[in-house]
Amino acid sequence: GVDFELCGVGLGGVHGHGQWDSSDLPAAHVRSARVKFLAFLRRIRRHQGCRWIEVTHGITDKESKWDDARKIIEALEARQAELRLRRVSARILAPEQQDVTPSRSRNKLHHSYFGAAFVRPMFLQALLGGEPPEPHKVE
């Protein structure tokens, strides 16, 4: 067998349990979605830490909203800092950087970026022990 150790974590299309952005939710579900999301963030803030974490998210993603992803990134970042580990690297994609450019007929939810997130030499090399991704500031 081949012996190797994964050196980091990659997240793409970041979402959690529940959601904070309630713009597309029926009024009857807003409260429970937010309660679930806040509980999810509390769990994330207790993660065990990782040598590096890279998050890739589409800024116009309609399935996993940017506001929710930003809150998740902030929770991951806070825990990494508490554990004195490397800052989270956040790659924010424009629509044209996705695997399929969103249009009326394709990728309508702006959520097609698996390849842009994970099928990249730099990411794969880092995952298998190469140089970790550079931290990027999330604005």
C-alpha cells in the first residue's frame, strides 16, 4: 500500500445546517433555519484545527449564499487563530471562474465549481504535503 498523510482541508460551495440568509425562505421557516445555523456555527467554532484550510466559494452562488459562507469562514478562522494555526485561505470565485459559466440555461444556481475548487495542481500538491495555500483576506 501507499502511505501518505493529508496535510490540509479543502472546502467548496460552503454551507451548513440551516441558513442565515433568509431572503429565499418562507417566513414560517426563517426562525428555525437561523437557530440551526447558529448551532452549526457553534460546532464549527470547536473544530480540532488543521495545518491549513482552503475555502473556495462563488460570490454569486444562489444555492449556498455568500453571507452564510462568510460566517462559516469567520468561525473556522476564529478557531484556527485560537489554536495558533495557519489562517484560512478563502478563494472567492467570480461567475466566469466557475467550471460552467452561469447562464439562463446552464449553471443557473451559480454552484458549479468543483473543478475550480479541487482539481488544481496547487491544491492537490498542498493536500499531499506541498506548500500550503496562501491565506487570503475575506472582505
